[in-house]
Amino acid sequence: MQPINSVVSQRIATISAHLNPPNDSQMEGSSGLGRANCRAKGGSAGFKVAILGAAGGIGQPLAMLMKMNPLVSVLHLYDVVNTPGVAADISHMDTGAVVRGFLGQKQLEEALTGMDLVIIPAGVPRKPGMTRDDLFNINAGIVKTLCEGIARCCPKAIVNLISNPVNSTVPIAAEVFKKAGTFDPKRLLGVTMLDVVRANTFVAEALGLDPREVDVPVVGGHAGVTILPLLSQVKPPCSFTQKEIDYLTDRIQNGGTEVVEAKAGAGSATLSMAYAAVKFADACLRGLRGDAGVVECAFVASHVTELPFFASKVRLGRFGVEEIYPLGPLNEYERVGLEKAKKELTVSIEKGVSFVRK
């Protein structure tokens, strides 16, 4: 029978290892506690998820909500600052997922190894007067570095890309994966779910319905006029006046600006974005599990239009995007909006591609 002190020490070592997993060099000659058996007692079976940018304004609430998801068994939190504290805080939640924190570029590969789903909210947020294009020069480099790590460590993972401008960062990620020989268009998804969440909410308000009962397809991209809500295809079926269509379309397209201005310099749409990101990540995990009929909108490599990337409804499955749905019948207002969206998307996509190829 082991001495009580020995048992207590082993338990403490196990708990500590959740937050500070030893690297391979540190493990040699140690107590034999390895990452594989560094699991919480009673930890749930499920998927391994990494959040890159986990200490940021989106990353922290996103991490908290993912810790609550019963489909997550291991949750890796990576950032260049503050992840030990965020990981320690979230690890106290009494849910099944085991939380581990990783800090700085040297621990990126360790954070990514073996992951099933990688969610990327990393980057700087929008500030008053800043467009998504203003974010490009900073966030493009961040996304490129992180995707190079994914290509090396978990090339088969599903990637949910949140970092703005999504219309450019998704093409950047694709080019990085192509260079590495790991690009699978089914596994790279730009997260446009916040546009759908806003559309559902604003339309529900106009109709006097519960937002959870409303489904508004939002296609195109994830910035300004590239965000095209298809109000003619709302479920449940309904009709709007032209004034209502103009108002709802404008508010959906400029929802991010509405939040930035309301916060008056104190941040951007972090909480609603975290909610939308978790809703989309949960759909991806249900697809990975093999659930049928998991359909959401996402910005993906697509043949729906002549553009190489486009947001539309997709069916998610065990390998990521299993099917991309056509746009369906559009009215004249939507056809005009589609042409405007495609014109701006063409520039944004090319900007992302050129960033990697230059």
C-alpha cells in the first residue's frame, strides 16, 4: 500500500500537469506522468480542440463556452500572453474537458499536436474608425504563422478561422496549406456565423418571433456589402416592405460597426462573436461525430459563384464540408446585392492570396 503522502503527491502532480503539461525533454527521467494519461478523473470522451488567441477579447469567452461543450474532451488554449492565467481560471469549471494552457511561439506546436478542431480568433480587434482592411497588415501575418503551425502539427484538423478580415485571411490560410502540401478545402472554414446570428435576431425582432425559431441565410463574405442576407428565403416564410428590407440589410451588414461605436473605443463585438463561434464550432463537432443534417453558413472554397471562396450554406460531416448548397432563387434586390458583394470579394480574396505569394 502506497504511503498517503505519496498518493497525495501523485494527485497534485496530475492536477498540475493539466495546466502545465511537460514537454518531452522534461519528461525524461521524471515520475512517468505523460500527456497521454494526464486526464482528469472521469474526463469525458470527445474531441480535442485548440483555440489560438485564447487570451483575447473573443478568445476568453470562447474558451469558457467551449469548456462547457460536452463534445470537447481536451481544450488547448494558446496565446502570446496571459494564457496561464486564462487556463487556470477556466480549468476550475466542473465540466468534462481537460484544459491546458500554452504560451508563446515556442509552445505553438505543442498546443496544436493531435487536435481535431482548431479555432482561430487571434489578432487585433477593430477600433472606432477602423475598417476590416485596416486590420489586414497585422492580422495577415498572425494568421500565416498560425496556419504554418497547423500544417506541421495537425494537418487533418478542421480549421475555423475568425480572424478578420475573413474575406482575406481564409485565402491566406489556403495558400499556406497549399505551400505545405496539406490543403483540403473541406477542412478550412471562415466563420461568418455572427452575420447569421445577427440576421436571425434582427429579423425576429421585426417579426415579433423568438430568434431561435428564425433562420436567415447569409451569403457572400464577412464585411460590409459582402454580407448578403437572403431575406426572401427566411424561415418561417414571411414578407417585408422595401423599407424593412433596406433597414434590415443595412443593420446586418453594419452590425460590427454598431457594436464598435456603442463601446466607444472600449472594444469590438467580442461576446456575440464568441457565442457565434461556439455555435459554429459545435456544428463542426456534431458533423465530426457523424450527426446527420448539420447545415450552417460558412466562407469556404466554393464553386457556387465564379469566385474561389464564397459564403453559403454548407452541410458539415466527418471530413468537414460534405456539401455546398446553391444560393437558390434570388429576387432582384438580392441579385444586385450579389454583384456588389462579388466585386468587393474579388479584391479581398486577391489581397490574401498575394500576401502569401509575394
